[in-house]
Amino acid sequence: MLSSRGILACAAALVAPMVLADPFTSMQDSFGKIETGYGANDADFVKYRPKFHVIGPVNWMNDPSAPYFDGTHYHIYYQHNPYAQIWGNMTWGHATSTDLLHWLDQPFALYPNSTWDMEGAFDGTCMAEKGYQGKTTLIYTAVSYSGPTYVNGQEKQVLAVTDDNGNSWTRIKPVINGPPDNFVVNGFRDPYLFRSASFDAFLNMPTAPDSIYMTVSSGIPDKGGRLWLYHSSDWENWDFHGPFLFHPPNHIASPNPAFYGNDGVNWEVASYFELPDPSGGDSWHIATWGSQGGRNGEDFDHWALWTAGQQLDMSMPDTNEVAKPTPRIHETMSGVYDWGLSYAQMAFKDAKDPNGRYLAIGWVQDDVIAPATSANRWNGVLGLYRELFIQEINGIDASDPLLQEGYASWVYDASTNKVKTLGMRPLPEYASMRGTGAWSLPKNKKSTDLSNLAIPIDSTHVEIDAVIALDTNSDPVSFVVRQSAKEETVITYIPSQGNIFVNRTASTSRSDLWRTSDETHALPLFRVNNGGLNGTGGLEPLHLRVFVDNSLIEVFANDRYAVSTRIYPDDADATGMALRAPANVKITSLNVYPITDSAFNRP
């Protein structure tokens, strides 16, 4: 989400026939129509388009909003500028799916066409059950003013309902007109709705289906990021409690900055939820958010962060920020949702899943310097859906130096020799998008034959799944993707440093990009009793999953690490792949799958 973001607006009921249309030139042109973009024969348009991710038909897209399941369809909304490939005119794009894999475009669901949101409509969340007047209910941020100085009241939280399964939303009224009067803030947006029996009990609230909580993302100059907590019993009247989560400006949670991002000065797009403990202990309270600032003023000056704890503390009323007793997470571990470009991640409970799993999805922007004049005529894509859970690692070696790091993105229980952290992995359903022609490393292939092994698949859409045994003295192991005679992107794990290194310096011959620098981020592997090269003790195995979708690369590792980045190969034949493995690692398994399925029936 950009620092000068635009705003959402609710559409009036759409009664015009749903017909396809070329990219729109005005709001009036778009009512009741489905945007189409450009065709597969438009070489500039499709050159870098991902195909198995959620992506708008054309022009600019950013943050996901209000993901939910209505009993038949999943809905995903996203911030969208229908008229240009740069940010502005924030409108809610909309797509639906029955399986989270294959999507259908829908007419726009919210427009910036009211006095509350004439400057655009920002993110929001919805509840499909027990909503306002029994309807599926949305609260979103409506922005009526933007300028160099923040004005209290320019961002309002607006209540809306749908009568047509989320295709359009009818505004009811603003329910929060701005931050409390005595607060000077950097922002006040992105409401996240949830119900919580834990909060009800902690606050001695009567447990009832009409008890609703909401966080609003914010920040106070010179004081740092804030998630404000509100409560309501009727959807219309909201009581302000205080800061549910707060960190000082540019806060780094871990004493080792390699294990955390930076909290910046303002927060956006937060989520709160609970996850079960795999050992049967107390549930984990999880918050995720995006921080603005903290990357030394680079163009993508954001971090995607999370924190967790098994207990709630209480902030009591004071003369400063707390108006009513306010629960807050007793934080015991904090980390990074994505070390690269994925941002504005939003979590939601999958109501279709019998176990009620929690999923999250974020936005990955493009790296083009001048998007307004880019021949692509689109900008931005949503990352893969991720399943979130508490990961448990057993058999930890008590002498592991990582256990001496202090506060980090994990907790260690010496009595059980277990480490726990926030786990994240791509949806298992993505396996069904694989095509034919998969390749596996032969079992009898010697490690000495793998120093530069060409993988016999040429593809711009592919998944690599590898398990590698190694130890701290092992040499780096790499996978090469989008390779031609002069271009390549190299993804490397460096055991001695505990880092994943994405080398983009040769990924393109273009010079009009914001960043082609390396991505280097910490993935510490724990020493476990059955780890190492021989399985008798050493580092846990490295499990890499690399998804290449044309210009988008997402690297997942050990179900707890992710980095998203963009590449722009100029060579049409940059489709090759290779493995570069030293003799002192063991490739336990390696499978490469072409992905031939598509998220949409259009580019």
C-alpha cells in the first residue's frame, strides 16, 4: 500500500447487464461491465504477465481487501486504478472462485463516488455471518481529503452491506469519523473485523454473537505504529479502547536485526487471529501488519511483519492513549511475513475448510521505474495464497547457538527440545495446477555430477520442490531460473551464513528498473538430532519451494520463510533452469513441475 494511497467507494446497486469491455476511460463507462484488458496477442502486454496468480485485467492494482467465502464462492477484492497503470482513483476490483485457484472477473464492487470517499476507498474487511441487519457486512476506509499534512477526519471507517453476494455494496454511514480528537496521527485506515471469545472473557464482556471487535491501523508521529482497538455490539456504535499493539518508531524487535524488519513510522493493513498450539498448549494470538518507513527511504519503503504470543496483557485507562481496558498481545516472538516485495498481507479464516484454517494473501508491486509510460500497461499482482499455522520443530540440539540469540522469530522450550514459530506455506491446492512433463533428479545421480546440471525443462511458469541435506561447513547450493545465454536469476542458500541469496544482477539487460540488486535475507536452520548430511545430528534439512510465474518469483523455505521478487528477462529464450550443487551437500529429492494451468481465462 503506498503512502499516499487513494480511497474506496461503495458502488450503487449494479443493474446493467454484465458485458465485457475494453479498459475503461471513466467511472460511468464501467458500471455493470467486466473489465477485459488486452489480449494474448499483444506482445508488450503479456511479456511479463504472471498467469497462475490473481492479477487485475489491466492497469494498476495493489492491496487485497475483504477476502471471504460466501458458502459457494470465494471473493477477493483489490485496490485498483481502472484508468492508468499508476496508483490513483482507488476502486475495488473483484474476482470470485470456487477453489482459490481459478477465478472469474466481476464488475467493480466499490467506487470512489460519494462525499465520504471522493479521494478514493482504502482497504476493508467483511463478515459473512451475523452482520448488520443479518446481511454480509463490510467496513472500509473512505478518504475525503489527501494532502501534505494529515487532517483528522480525512479517513473514515464506513459501514456497508451487500444484497447480491458481494457484487456491490450499499453504504450505511461512517461509524468512526476519525481518530480520537486528542491524537495527531500519520494515518487511520484499514479496519480489520473479528470476533473473539478470548477478548470477551478477558474484558468480562457477555459472550454474545453481536460482540464485534475492530482494529484500525495507524501511527503517531515520534511515537510509532499503532493498532487501535474498537468494540461494538450493534455495528453502528463503536467504543474506542486503546492501542491493541504498539511499537516505537523504527523499532527492530530482535537484538539481531538480521531476523526482523523495521516497524517504521506508520502501520497499514493489519490482521488479528488465533492459531492452535500443535502441542495442545494455549492458543497463539497473532497480528500481522505492514509498516511504512524503515527501509532507508527506498522506493519500496515497507516491511511485512508479524508478532505472536500465547497470553494477553491488559492496558488500563490512562490520560494518554488508553480510554478503556485494552487487551494487548504479550509478544514472545516476532518476524517477517515476506522479506521481499510482498506487502499489505491480509489474513482470513477459510470458512469452507472443515478445520477453519487461516490463509493470507499480499500484494507484490512491480519494479519498473516509470510505470506510467511502461509498455506493459499493468502494474502489480497478488502473491500466492499462504496457509498460516504454528510450526513445531522437534529434536532441537540444546547447544545450538541460535538458542542464545534472545528475542527472535521463534521460541524454544528446553523441557521438550522444541522450537515453535509462525509457519507459512503455499496452499497445497496449487499442486493441482501442475502440468505434465515433470522432471525428478535420478536417485543414482552423484553429487559430483551436479555442479552445473541443466534441468531439462524450459518454462517461464514452473515450481521447484527440493529437499537438501547439508551442514554449516557445506558450500552454497543454487538453483538457476529464467536462464538464457546472457540472463539468469540465481537462488542460493549459503549454509555458513544461514542466508538465502537471490542474485538478480544478471536477471535482465534492462536499465529502467528500480531494483535489480540482490535479495539477501536470513533463513537460520536449527541443529537437530537427526539432521546433517548423515542424519545423525546437524542442520535440519533445507526444503525449498520456488515458484516462477514469468516476472514473479516466490521462494518458500522450510515452511516458515518467504521472499517475493520481480525479474524482467529481455531474452525470449530465458526459459532454462539449472542446479548448482557442491559435492558436500546431498540432494535428498528434487522435483520440477511445469505449471500449465491459469488463474483466469484471460492474460
